[in-house]
Amino acid sequence: VQLVESGGGLVQPGGSLRLSCAASGFTFSIYEMRWYRQAPGKGRELVAFISSTGSSTRYADSVKGRFTISRDNAKDTVYLQMNSLKPEDTAVYFCYGLNSWGRGTQVTVSS
């Protein structure tokens, strides 16, 4: 199992980023996927969940209405669209699926 995140970077408050997680080594289309994040000095926090078909999603209260999780099972990829970013969204964002973690991608929201 391999999960590779991309799309992180530095963005100003109010800006947007789209994270991607490319999966390989397993049948992606039958597994739910999640995005987590970990801010400096804090524990890992569940940000968003998506079912195997994409028909069901859930979000942490802190990101509801701003973040959208989606997936493309033809491309074995899960996405996290992040809008209206705030400084408190600064964290390393991790993709999770089939009991495996990616290495993470850094998101920094700062002016």
C-alpha cells in the first residue's frame, strides 16, 4: 500500500488549496478514505471522510462548509479542496486508507 500526498504549500488567509492523494497497491475503489492533519504541538485530527463510492462524506466541525473531500476511483486518487483557509488550518495533512498513512504534505496559512 502506498499513499502519496501532494498540493500543499504556503497560502494567504482566505485562499484555497487542493490536496491530492494518489493511492497504489490495493483496490482503491472498495475502501473508505480519510484526511487527517497535525498542527505543531498537537495530536492528529480527523478532517474528512469519504466512503468507497463517494456517496457519503463527513467533516470535522472546524472545516465544515470550507473543505470538500472527493475521490476519483478511475484515478485511484482522493482530493481535499480547501477554501477560505485560516491560519489555524496550518498543519501537515495526511491521507489515510486501508490502515496506511501517507507521509503528509505541509499546508501553511500565513500573510
